[in-house]
Amino acid sequence: MKWFEIALVVLTLGSGLVVLLDKLVLARRRAEHAGLLDSEPVLVDYSRAFFPVLAVVLVLRSFVAEPYKIPSSSMMPNLLIGDFILVNKFSYGFRLPITNTKFIPVGEPKRGDVVVFKPPHAPDQNWIKRVVGLPGDRIGFHGDTLYINDEPLRYELIGKYEGKGRGRDMTGSTLLTEELPGRAHTVLEWVDRANPAGQGDWLVPEGHYFVMGDNRDNSEDSRFWVETNFLPEQNLRGKAFLIWLNCEDWFCKGSFDPSRIGSGIK
């Protein structure tokens, strides 16, 4: 939520400036007028109390790890609706809050990484998908098969999928292991569905990535983006790495699965 990020930055900078101004000017004046102005202003008192907390939260959230909640079924069966995840914010470089401008390069996404990003057609939102195409790759999706550089991927049938909670509408779909180079993972497909959507071939340009959801017939991913089918590198927010809670609503009135707590994201 960009408004939260903006508010956090503004409050941190504002309280920090108040504390600095008090140290350089106001405290000296209070000392010079001891007995008259010896009480600390309320604004200074609150700023001194909240600035360290705000600063720590800002640093951790901007440069270390940020929490997100999965709102849709596009990454089933690996990420479920209601999963609360942590995203590594420095995997692909240190970026400034709000603008997301990279100022220290660290690494680049690898094929199979699950990434959080701002889609080019909805820059105020945060989405999550899996990187399947790297710069220079030829990506194809035909029938139910993903092709990388003209080579079809291998699939291993696991069986029928049984959904849970708000994802139970996927019950009956086919669960498979997709042998993505370097990162085998599970996917869901309705293999008996006629004329599946999202068919085509794409050449990934430099500085961009091709991303797809693991729920192949229920994911608005690179296959369907109209203006551009590719994710610009500068839109990356980080790499998802851990599920720390599963609860379909904020008060856990819906489905709650404690077995998912602490699960790594593959």
C-alpha cells in the first residue's frame, strides 16, 4: 500500500527533524530560560518517543523484509488465499522507499523466483508471480505446455487437486510438477479445458522478465498484459521467501491453516 509507505516516510522524517531541531535549538533555549521554559513541548516529547521506532520500521520494511498478504488464487497451489508472506527487499538491490529507485545493485532474478512487483499497467498495486523468462529468452505457451527457447518443459502428473477455503473452486483441477530449469515446482491446470487462454510466443527484451502464475488458467500474468507482456526490472519489489501466517481474513474468522506457518516459498 503506497499510502502507508508515504505516511511512514513522512512521519519518520518529520519526527526526526523535530528531534534534531530540539537538540540544536530548542533545548538550548530551554536551558537559557530555566524555570520559565523548562518543560519539554508535547510535540518534541512524542517525536523523541516515536522517531526510533518509526526509523527502525522504515529501515526494516524498505531494505530488509516486507510483509504482504496473498489476495487471490493466481499462485495456487504454492501460495493460498490468506497466506501472509515475507519478501526479501535486498535480493535484487537496495531501493529507495516510495520511488523504488535502485541505488545499490545486488543481484538479478533467477528463473523460478517468486517475485513481488508493480505491474506496468497498475503501478500503484503490488502483484506476485513466478519468473519463467529471463532477458533474451523465447517464451511460448501452447496447449498446457510452457516452452523456453523452443524447448517444451517436462511435466509429471501428481493427481487431482483438492482446494481449501476460498480456493476450493480449484478442486478437480490437475496438479502437476513442472520441471522449470533450476526450479521444479507444482502448477495447477484444467488439462481438459478446450481452447485455453494465454497462448502465444514472446521474446523477452533486455531489462525485462516474463512472469506467470502457478495457477495457469486463473492468473492475469505476462501472457495477458496488453501494453507490454514484460515486467521491467525497475518494477521489482523483492523476492518472496517465507509464509509466516495463513488466515483468510484479518481476524481469522475464515480458514486458518497453522501447518503453513514457517513454510519456505519454492
